[in-house]
Amino acid sequence: MRNDSSGPQRELPLALAILQREHEEIVQAFERLENACSADERQSARTLLTAAVEHHLALEEAVFYPTRDSAEGLGAMRRRGEAEHAELRDAMASLGEEGATSNGAVRLARLVFERHRRSEEDEVFPLVQRRLADTLETLAVELEQQREAEKGAYGVG
């Protein structure tokens, strides 16, 4: 669960905390891009953000979504997750287009990411926590193994 003041905080199982931590790291990467002063800083921040987002999406697609979809009643979330990922990839791709250094392109990408984040943390995580409680420890191990394997591919992790 996200850290807000709406009520008592529950500690997430490690598997979901890993994904939440990645969400927080992506938010920080967006902030670095938004606060970059020079063209070089902006390019560097954009490169790091793009790698972090792609790493996160690949991790979810390779490990989290197949586990989530195995739970009774959660397989229907597959199309929604795929659509969110496609929309986010499109928004991120627009950041790399010539002339797309505008704050509007960054705001749009961040808005799409925040919608993805809210969907997972507010809706998907609680369902997964209830319906897959007995597999969350194994899922955490698989997520960490995949993160480790992807460090070389994406330079983040």
C-alpha cells in the first residue's frame, strides 16, 4: 500500500514491496528528469528513466503477471495490464522523439505511469495478497532472480 495518511499502514509481503519499491524509484526518476537543468542532464535522466520503466514492465510481464493470472478470478486482469503497459511504452517512446523534450511529453508519461501505479497498488496488490498468499514468498524469490538477471540488460535494478 502506498504511504498516505488515510489509515493504518499494513506491511506488504516482500514480493509486492519489490514492485512498490520499483514504482517509487520510477517516480524519483521522473523527478530527476523534471528537475534537470541542462540538455545533457535531461538526456541522462531520460535514458535512466526509460531503462527503469522498461525493466519494471519486463519484470512484471515475465514474473508477476503470470503468477497473478494463475489465481482464480485474476486472469481477467491480463488485458488491462497489457493495455497499461502498451500505453506506458508509447508514452515513454514519445520522450525519445526529436523535439519531445517538452514538459508536456514528460507530464503525459508520468500521468500514464501514475495511473498504472495506482491500479496495481490500490487494486491488484490487495487482491494478489488475499488470493495468492501462499505463493508470495516464492514470487519474491523469482522477482529478485529476474531483477538480478536483468541488471546487465538494463543497467538498473
